[in-house]
Amino acid sequence: MDERTLRTLEFAKIKEMLAERCATSLGREVVESLMPATDFLEVQHRQAETSEARRLYLAGHAIPLGGLHDLRPHVGRAVRGGTLEPADLLDVADTAASSRRLKRFLEEQEGVPILNALSRMLGTFSRLEAEIRQAIDEHGEVRDDASPALHDIRRAMRTLQNRMKDRLDAFVRGPAAKYLQDPIVTIRDNRFVVPVKIEYRAQVPGIVHDQSGSGSTLFIEPLAVVEMNNELKELALKEREEVQRILTRLSSLVADESDSLLDTLQAVAQIDFASAKGKLSLDLDCIEPELAREPLLEIRKGRHPLLQGKAVPIDVHIGITFDTLVITGPNTGGKTVALKTMGLFVLMAQAGLHLPAGYGTRVGIFQQVFVDVGDEQSIEQSLSTFSGHMTNIIRILNALEGPALVLMDELGAGTDPTEGAALAMSILEHLHARGAKTVATTHYSELKTYAYTRSRVENASVEFDVETLQPTYRLLIGVPGSSNAFEISRRLGLSPHIVDRARSFLTRDQERVEDLIQGIHATRAELEKERAEANRLRAEAQRMREEYERRYGDARQKAAETVEKARAQAQQILATARREAEAVIAELKQALREQREAERMRTIQSARERLSRARQSVEPTEEERRAQRRGEAPRGLKPGDAVRIVSLDTRGYVLTEPDAQGNLLVQAGIIKMTVSVQDLERAEEEQPDARARGAAGMRTRGKGLAAAKAQEMSTEVDLRGLMVDEALEKVDKFLDDAVLAGLPQVRIIHGKGTGALRKAVTEMLRTDRRVVSHRLGGIGEGGDGVTVAKLQE
């Protein structure tokens, strides 16, 4: 990547933010060497690594990176045969323990294959760690029990020191106490001495080791402890030799593990780097961008990561429907920020960093990113600014090779406006031909026209609220910007006479272009309001539909419960009737056995009356019969069959055959509804001759309407002089009438002009289902000023 681009887009500040989130110096070194990659698979791997770390932190699993040290100097010294200090060996032990914890943590995580692979590079140094811990304490001192020899030496030294202390304590409390400056025992040159007044030097025999700063005190080693001090000195030398032997042995163990230790440090650096990327993604509320192999950029609700406070998000894209974007609009409106956001997003994405943007943001792979942003002046204002910009642009054009993103601020500025605009158009045309994706900001009106008349070149603008005289920092694709100089000056208090006079200096074409741009902005604002209202109404309709479906479901459930309840009641009534019938039969048999004719007749009469009453009780009511009918679904229903919707007591006609769930579409009056076959019963058909007469009448009326329409219908429509929106609306209505009239072909007159209207009409016809094909007019048909469309028959 171009070094000047990295510096201009402040990529180093992004790296600083990453470095602040690293836990080790090893991770910070990886950040320092970070550069955007240009290989698709490498970028994909980097992004996945960041996402894995983010997921861990999002789930509340902090990656344990404490206690890790940069052991490379220690390992290098050990490999060269040097001896490590106790503090160095303690760093090795701490790092071994931290590596073991980190390895276990990452191995336990699921859904993070890249971090799992890095964990396998982490070594386990149990023996080395145990050896160091056994020999060196937490304060970095060699333990007494580091070896048996050291234990014996230090025990002898403590014993001897205690004996010397006792003897010296007796000395300073004895007769010689009057010769001492203070009754204490101190140490000079690692030997025990007492402070003697200088005038009593002769009264205290011994070896002088030091003198006080005032010269009034001599520090003398009494002759009584000289031999003991000598012996202590010898023990100290033995101790030092034994400690050196222990440290040398431990250093050789470090040298033996040098390769594994260095691999571990490399893995720790990468894991720390991944952890920092994950933290930064969470802190900036980022998302993983979608990657594309082709060079393109689509930002949705993107925020510049270095802007303080609440930044206004931008939506911008390039490389999809156009390759060159010309951004216009007032100063301080956010044009430069938009450029820097686009460039920085590409660098961050290819470096493996997530982007502070909305979902749906896509980034392709660019081999090169070039930027010409900022004032390049040195001494002479106008000439130096133009020269600085042109020098940088020439450098960019010479270095341009593969798929590149080129960002240029105030293209062509700093020189004569006419020449600058012409030069800017030529540069854009050259970059477009070279296949670069180019974004340029400008104030030149000529570039707005250039974007309208070139294929895959698009206008954009930064929005400005004329009412508040404040920029909104929103980027509008497809709409050129307006300087609003006249309106801003008028609202700031400039005399209307001066403003009107200034407007008169504009050419007629300039004034029409400015009015056109303002009209487009006003129309866009109105459309956005209408779209917001449409979204609100759509949400309200969705809510009402959900409410209807909920209530309909409740009603169906309640109806099913009613049917089930009626069925249970019917079964209970039938059981009761069966029991009563059995009782009657028993009485009849009893009467026959007694052979009493009269009584038998009375019994039979009584039984008949009771049976009659039982029959009436079990006979279902009209509602029960209806509920029973609803449980028996009619079979063989097909489109056109007359049915009655039982739950609604409404007549209708079947429109579709039942689906797998037993639901079908029924037309009831003007309403179409989906009904279960369980809720239907067949209805009597209308007289076929009446329905035939109605259908024949409708067909006759339809043919009459089409014939009348064809007689009065013109085969062409003239759009000249209309705005694009008005023209497209007129074409839409014209095509409806032409299809209704049965016209096979129509002519659409749009004129030649700038070609904008022709382009809009062609785009509309290309996607219109009523149109079979379309072409420009031929000789005698109007040429390029007319489009001929063939319609569906």
C-alpha cells in the first residue's frame, strides 16, 4: 500500500487504538508491523480471526493474557551459553504458567477454529516451570533449598553470623564501650565493625575499614572477630559459586526449550493481536464486513472511527452500478470526511479489522489505494496549491497498476476554473479508462454535467439545510450538489438587490441547472417524507393483519371447542336414552310374563309415551345439526363449486383446490379468504343460464370497452419538455391505455437533448412486463429522439 495514503488516512492512529488494547509488548509489535493485505484468502482469514475474538468477549470470556513476558532476550542469552539472572528465570516461569492457562482456555472454547489452531502452538513447560519455582522464590531470590550444598553453606553462615553478633554485642557493652561513638555493630565491606571515636584509635586494636564523613569516627573490625569475618567471607564465596552453578543449570534448561519457547511467544503475539482486534470491534460497535473478490465498496451507515462524539453515518457505494463518483456541495458539508471514511474502511477491512458500520456493508479487494486530500501549498498560495495537487496526481497516475481506489479532494482546484474543470474531467476520464474506482469532490458545475452524460459515472452531494444554514452531513447518491450561495447570502442579511443582481450575471443555462438541482433536492426531501409515511402505514397494516390473524385463530379454536362440547353432550344424551330404553324393554318383558292383557296395554302405552319423550330429547337442534355438519368436511371440492361458510353463515364460491392442510381460497362477495374445508358445506348452485347470461354480458361489455379505447387511443406519446418523474408517470399511464386498447406497438417521443430522459425511459421499458422489446427509432421514425416499444398481446 502507498505510504502517503496510509499517512493521509491516519491509519497509524487506528494502529495506536489497537496497541492500547494489547496486553503484551509482543502483541504491540504485531500491531506496529500491521499492513493491509491484498490477497482475498488472507483478508478472509484475518476477518475471521477478529470475529472469533469478538465472540469470546461478547460471551463474557476474557482471553487470559496476564503474566506473559517477552522472553526473546533471555532465550537468546541462554542459547549463547550465558547465565540468566533469578529475575529473568522468574519471567520464564511466569510465562510458562500463563501459556499453560491460555492454552487450556482456548482449547475449551468452541466455534473459534483459528484461535484453537494458535493454542496448539503454545508449549507446555511443566518441568522447566517446576525447576525454576523450586530454586527461586517469588521475590527473585535463590532459595536455601535450591540444592543441598547451598542449604549447608547458608546454615553455616547463619551460625557463624550469630556467634559474631554475640561476641560483638558483648564487646560494645563491655569496658570498650566508652571508646565507641555509639554502642552498635554495623557492616563495612561485608565485614562486621564497630564505630570508634578517632581519639581512642589506639585503645581499640583491629583493622580500620572506613571513616565517617566528619572524620570523627573510625569503623574498626576488632581483632577478636577478624578470623570469624575471614571465615564468613570464605562461606560467602562458596555461596556465590553454588548459586552460580544453580543458575547455570536452570539457564541450560531454558536453552533446551528455546525453539518451543520462541514458537510460544509467536503464538502469544498473534493471540494478543487477535484479542486487541476483538476488543476494538466491540468498543467501536463494529461489524464484520462482507468480502467480495472484485474491487467494490458498499458502506451502509458508516461512521469514521476517529471522529469524536456522535458522527452522522453515511451510505455510499462504488464499483457496483458506477465506477466514478463526483461529490459536490458546500464547504464544511462533510465531503472530505466521506472520502477519508471510504479510504480508511478499505484499509481497515484489508488489515482484518471490523468496520463501524451497519450490516450489509461490503468491501472488495483493492491492490492499491491512492489519496489526494488536503492543502499542498508551501509558499505561494495559488500556484503552490495547484502544483502540489498536480504533483501528487501525476505520481498516482504513474504508479497505477492493478484494481485501485483513487480518492481526490477538490480536483482541479487552485487554478483558472475553466481550465481546472477541463483538466479534472480529463483526469477522471483517464482513471475511468484505466479501470480505477474513483471518488472526487469538486465545486465545478461542469463536472456535474460530465457525470450526467457519461456511462458508469454518477453524481453525489452532501446535503445542506438552507433553513438552518447548517450541513446535515448526509451523502446523497444520484443528486448533484448546489452551492446555495445566493440563498445563504440572502438569509445572512445580504441585500436582496445585490443577490438578484448577482443572479443576473449567471447564464441562462447556469440558472436552469441551479434551479433544476434545487428542484431535485426539494423533490427528494418530499419523497423521503412520503416514504417515511408509507413505512409507517405499512407497519400499521402489518400490525392490523397480525391482530386479525390472532383473532381469527381464536375464533376457530373457540368454534372447535364448541363442536367438541356439543359432541360430548350428544353422546351423554344418547347414553341416557339407551339406559331408559333398556328399562322400558325390561318392563315390557315383565308385563308379557304376567300375561295381563289390560295391564300390558297400559304398560305398552306408557312405554310408547316414554320412548316418544326420549326420542324428542335425543333429536338434535338446528345448531347441533350445523355443528355436526361442520365436523364432516365435503369432499371433491373444486374451483367454481358453491359452498356455505358455516361459521360466518355466508355463501361463496371455491377458487382453489384444498392444499395439504385442508385449506382453500373462497370468494365471498368482494372478499377472498382462506377457509378450512371443515368450516364448509355444499350450497345449491345458481341457475346456469343466469350465470352464463351474466358472464356473456361482461365479455360483451369488455370487448366494447377495448374497441372504444382502441378507436380513441393514439399510438404515440410526447414527453418533450417534461421532468423525468413527470415523463415516467405519463409513460406508465400511456402503456396501461395501450395494452387495454390492444395496440401491438407504440412510439415514445423523448427528444435528443442531454440524453437523460431517453436513459430514464429506456431503463423503465427494460424492466416493464407490458413491454416485449424496445428500440430507438429508425430513419423516418424520429431517430434517437424516439423509442419504439412492442407490447404484450
